[in-house]
Amino acid sequence: MQKTKYNTIAMASFALLLGMLSCKPKNAGNAVSADAAAKAYVAPGKYDEYYNFVSGGFSGQMAVYGLPSGRLLRVIPAFSVDPEKGYGYSEETKPMLNTSHGFVPWDDLHHPEMSQTNGEIDGRWVFGNANNTPRVARIDLTTFRTTEIIELPNSAGNHSSPFITENTEYVVAGTRFSVPPDNVNGDVPINTYKQNFKGTISFISVDKADGKMDIAFQIQCPGVNFDLSHAGKGKSHGWFFFSCYNTEQSNTLLEVNASQNDKDFIMAVNWKKAEEYLKAGKGRKQSVKYASNRYDEKTHTATSTIKTEVIVLDSKELKDICYMIPCPKSPHGCDIDPTGEYIVGSGKLAALIPVFSFDKMIKAIAAKDYIGDYQGIPVIKYESALYGEVKKPGLGPLHTEFDGKGNAYTSFFVSSEVVKWNIKDLKVLDRASTYYSVGHLCIPGGDSKKPSPKYLIAYNKITKDRFLPTGPELAQSAQLYDISGDKMQLILDFPTIGEPHYAQAVQADVIRKNSLKFYKLEENANKYVSKGEGTTKVVREGNKVHVYMTAIRSHFSPDNIEGIKLGDEVYFHVTNLEQDWDTPHGFAVKGAVNAELLIMPGETQTLKWVPERIGMFPMYCTDFCSALHQEMQGYVRVSPAGSNVPLTFSLGTNLPKAGPEVKK
Amino acid sequence: MPNLVPVIIKSPNLISMKKFISVCIILTVLYACGNQNGTVSNSSVTDENKTEGGNPSYDPNRGEGKFKSVEVSGKLDDVMAESGNKVYSVKCSSCHKTTEEKLVGPGWKGVTSKYSAPWIMNFITNTDEMITKDPRVQAQLEICLVRMPNQNLTDTDARQLYEFMRKNDGVK
């Protein structure tokens, strides 16, 4: 009771405070009203209305929440190992995290982007970017598993990614750090940035049938920082827009030095034109090294291939691919409205939001209405591409989503608020406070042609006093707003994993109906599958011992193994023989400097174990599977190197002298 | 070796006392709740009349599922039985022996004389529902305590398995 009162007072005073700070006074409706709980309530046993895919930031993973309840449904491991699921620990999944640098167990996932067909979310895949060691991941939404990861050469800090074109023709990746290209000697003085550093954007093709990714081409651009991007849609399909900052080309103290120019750029890329040049052979082949990792759903095994060549188009030589549109003060968000006409730049240090017109931009290009060039790329006159500016909207605009009803919602980091404004007349319609320091926003389908504007979610960078304290480190938070009416209404706070950056949401029906329930045993093509207990065995190949094992409620076969010797590498290939939904088994063995396996029904997964001492090693099922789960266990006997204990395995065979009380 | 409770079918209108019916309903509700946990209290499965009274549409001879009647010839179809053997070794052998010995579930020896062909094929394809509704399965669950998993057999798999069971029971 006391806490509720305190919260209400705190919230009210905060709302009041922000109201006084911003230009438009707030009314009491901005505080949490009585019906908020009912709006976010999803009764036990009932499903949520939307899936919400939220970046896990420095956790490297992607989280799946249900909306409007804010319930965490799943954490999908993408760029970081996940011992809970054996991801990055099982022999089958280790290759997923291979790179040209070797095995990288962690990354920083910033932006989920769902695949689209005709500009609408089609529910097939969700992509995520790795911001540290540049990569893009593709998650299959039938299995909710990362099924492919591709590394990006000539890049460093893949931030401007993984945004897609309206039929998922391409996923893009713009480098946040410009660096010397991979095929030249990068051992140069850092302060030769202007001569030696280049900014590369990559166009990754996505196979229409199976989603497989390949780097179709890269475009070499001036050395700047690419921040965010979005594809044109409808009339602007064929164009891609990238926000750039550090057009000052500074290599130190960017906080100050990259904030000098009054305007940076939004770079417009005519990718249809780039395709023509590519076809005409205008690209140059460049030797590089990057990993392409694919998970095969039939063998349940990932394969990592190092590729050695990309085709690079030069933005300076091939004049009509790239154009710069001046955009005030270090733009972050670069968002295209559902009609494809309006391009909203969010200069994070600006006190206004510029809205550009695609039609005007095309006219300006036709008329060569340029004010000069930036390192060989034409710079369009600001006014000639500008539709208009939203004046004094708030402080620190970051990112904009759309409701498909002519309105835009922009987040303001510095003034901690979401501002709703009308695209046509550029007037501010409503403001709602966030708690605190909002980054990205999400409206279901909010960057597609067809938003579903019932809710808006704000992803906040700072939580402070919103939840019970948990020591110095606090969960970051998401806040759910009902935007079905004219005014935004805060209805729920929920904590997130890692740091939430961008997120996407979609009506549950788009995904739910395709969700896989189990892997078919008949189709299991894992090299080490055991189809039935009759085929289980233990095979020694030199110092490698392969255990072909099965799991079913509630025993392993075999569950007694002897004849393992110190110096052996033991591979437990565990096949889950169950063929029903929600019947995973786990597998763990004492002392393994590894994780567990979590094996889905019909799947085979492999745990490598190198025993480091002699003795008796229990193994057991880690995932509660039945009333006799606690009986699901076994032993492995490890003998000294050179021991003559024969390799044997069994199930259900107690030795004669096991004890007087054992009778059959 | 588990004893199978014999099924006595009585027409519900012979015992149409109001009081008795309400007892049946209560027992059925309890019975259904017990199923959720995979365990059933002793009192709930002792009287078939009660079970039937609470669930009059359930046919304990046929079970519940898509198989109404199954065409079975007097002679064994060897090819079909051999296919059934393959399905058995992948999806069933972990828990069922072909002898009378119980492993996780009961041994299969004699199964085709205890249950009708539709009952068996319904049970192995519509497992969850049958565990919930069938008194003999309920009794079996009290012994085994592991709910039989649905192994997602196709109709053909089910028929082949049945033929394999017949072979196992000595049909030539």
C-alpha cells in the first residue's frame, strides 16, 4: 500500500516536472490510470496478442515477449553461447559462432528485423545484428532458433543493420566504425583516418525459398560512422537510407570532435542501380575472409565455411548510386513512413526533426540540385529534399515508428519522452513520459507498410527506481503504451534481458500457426543418430569414443559404460526418441568442462567430454521429463590410460553380485 | 505383469438414481483432475459403471480416435508385420518388450487378445485423450506412472504396428 502510494506520488511529480520542462503541459491522463492493469492483463492459460522480438543488447541474444502481458516467452541464443540450451557448447552448434577470428562466444545484438513480403511482416525469419564482430544472424520462426550467421568483411561494428527491403531481397549492414579495408595493410597510424579509412555497406541477399544469406555486393563509401538505416517502400522501393555521423572524420574524442558539423548526412542508396552496375561487371573482386555458418535442420548440425571474396562497388566512381542528404546533428534514426514518401531523420543533438520527401529528393537529383560533393558523393541541397521540420519536439530525438494512420512517434532520449506528431502538418499531438531515457520504440509492424497500431513499446536505457533494487546492476525496462486512442496511455513496465535496443512485434497468428512441435525421427539425418535403442552402441576410434545414446522417458540407453580411459575424448551423441510436443531431455555428465545438452524430441545433439581423472562419473537427465525423471541416470567408469578394462556398455543388466536384495 | 481390469458394460438407465449420477459427476471431475498430474487416486478407477456413467459417449472397446473398425485378415501379412517391427524398434522398443515383461510400459505379449484392433490403433495415435478417458489405461498408469508419450505415428505406422503385434502373438 505504502509503495503504491509512493509510486503514484513519484510518478505524478515526475509527470508534473516533465510537463513543466516540455513546451506542452501534461494532464492527469498521462499518469497510470485505473484501467491500465486490465489492458495489460492476459488471464492464466490465455495467449498474448502479439509476439515481441526484443534485442538483448550486450547479452548477444534475442528475447521474445508476449504483448500486452510483457511475459518473457523465450530467450533465443544468437551471438552468445547459452549453456542452458547447449548453444555454442554442443558439437553441432559450435560452428555457428565461428568467425574469421576463430570461435567468438559473445556479441552485442542491437536490432531485430523481421522478414517481409510486399512490405508486410511475413513471419518467416527475424534477423539480428552483431555489433562487435560484424555479423548478421537469421532466426527461423518455425523453430525459434538461430539457423544462420554470416560475417561481414571490411566492417567493424555492424550497427546499421540488419534492416531489410520490402520483399526481403536484401538485409543490409552498414559499418559503424570505418576501418582500412581488409585487403590492405591496416597497420597504419590511426590519425591517417582521412586517407586510409573507409566505410563499407553490405547488401546481403536472402534466398526466397530457404532464406540462405550471401553477400551480394558491398559499396565502399567515405570513412564515416553509419548509424541506422531503413529501406524505402512502395514508391521508394529500390532505395535504402543510411544515417551517418562523424562526417568530420575524427578518430579521437568523437564526443566532441564528431559533433562539430551543423549537419551530417542521410545517405540515399539506389540499390537497383547498384544491381545494374554489378550485372555490368563494374564491381571489383576483393579478397577477404569471412565465415558463413549454416545450421541444417535435417542433420541438426551447423557447418562453418570461410569465404574469401566479395564484390565491391565504389561510391566515388559509380556516380549515381549514393547521394547525401544533409541532416542536422549526428542523425541516429532514419525511418521511412508506411507510404514510402517520408524519410524521418532523428538528429540526436538536434532540437528539431527534419522530414524529407522522397519525391522532392528524386526531383533534386534529376535537377542536379547539389551544394557540392562529399568525397565524391553529391550532396543534395537540404531545402530541396526537405518536406518540413517538426519544431521543438523535445530533446535528443532518436527513433521514429509509424501507426499507418498518418502519425509518427519519436523517442527523445534527453527529455525521456515519446512524442506523437502528424506527418502531414508536422504538429505535435501528444507526449508521454518514459522512465527513463528511452532509446528505440516499437509499434507492431511499425516500420512496415502495414502497422498494427494498438500498442507502442518504449525501450529504456535507465531504470533507476522502477523495480525493486538488485544491487548496482538493474534490469533495463520496456514500457507499454496503449495508442489506440488519441492520447498515449502507459499501461505496463516490464524488465528486459541485457539491453533492449530496437524491437519488432507482430500479431501472434502470423507466427503461431507455423511453430514446429518436434523434429521427425524419420527425417533425422545427424551422422550420429540412433534410431531406436537397438542401434545404440559405444565405438572406440583411437582415443575418441563415440557413445550413440538414446533418451526417452525415463532412461538413457546405454546407461552403464565402462572402459573409458584417461586421455580419451568421449562424444555423447544423444538422440531424443520422443515424438511429441514439449518433451525435451537434458544430458549432463559430472566434471565436464562444458555445458549440458538440451535435446528436443527427435533431435540428436553431441556433448564432448574429456575426463581428467579416473573414477566413477554419473550422468543424468537435466530437464524434468516424467514421474521417473529422477531415475533417469547412469554411470561412466573412467580407468587409467593403458588399463585393460574392456569397452562395454549396457542397459538394464545388473551384475550377478550386485546385491542380495536384487531379485527378478 | 499388470492385471487388466475387466470391463463390464452396463446400460446407464438401469441405475438412473439421481443421487448416483451426481456422485458419478463428482468422481469424474476428480478423476479428470487427477489426470493432469499423470497420477490418479485409487478411488477413482475402481468402478467402471461410474466411469461410464460420467462419460457415456466413451466406448471402452473401441477407445477414442479415428479408427472405428479395422480390416484384419485371418492370415498374417508378413510384409506389413516386418514394417511394423521397424517402427517398433525406433519408437516403441525403449519402453515395451515383446515378452510379457514390463519395462517402462507393459510387455506386448498377448496384447492383441486383450484389446481390439481399433482400441490399440486409437491408443497409439490418440494417446493423450485415451489416457484421460480409458479406465484400463488409467489402471495401467497407476502401475507404470509414466504417461505413454504420443510418438506421432502415421495411420500406416499404426496399422503396421498392429500387424507386428499380431505376429508377436503367434498369428501366422
